[in-house]
Amino acid sequence: MSKKETTAVNRRDFFRKASLGVGAAGAAMAGLSASKTKAAEPAKGASTGAGYRETAHVKKYYELAKF
């Protein structure tokens, strides 16, 4: 009996190669979209500090949560 040489890709190799391709495509898209976006500029008169602000929706949450 002679063995037939097949070039079939087994299941694990297929998924390994497919995941590498998807990862590379995702990285490329992330790089392209990152170069197109610009950082948002803060509004005039807005506080530049990163401190906590108790706004209306936060007060409403506290009211509903009974804090």
C-alpha cells in the first residue's frame, strides 16, 4: 500500500492561522483609526482638574440609591 500525500490543513493549524490573520487585521485597523482621531479639546471655562464633581445625575443616583 502506498500512502497518499495530502496537503489538507488540519483543524488546529487552520484555527491558529486564522486567529493570527484576524489579529493582524485588527492591529492594522487600530493603527489606522488611531492616526485619524484627534484629542478632544476642553471647553472654555471648564475645570482642568481631574477631581470629583457632584453633578445633577450623580445627585439623582445618590437619591435613588439612598446614600
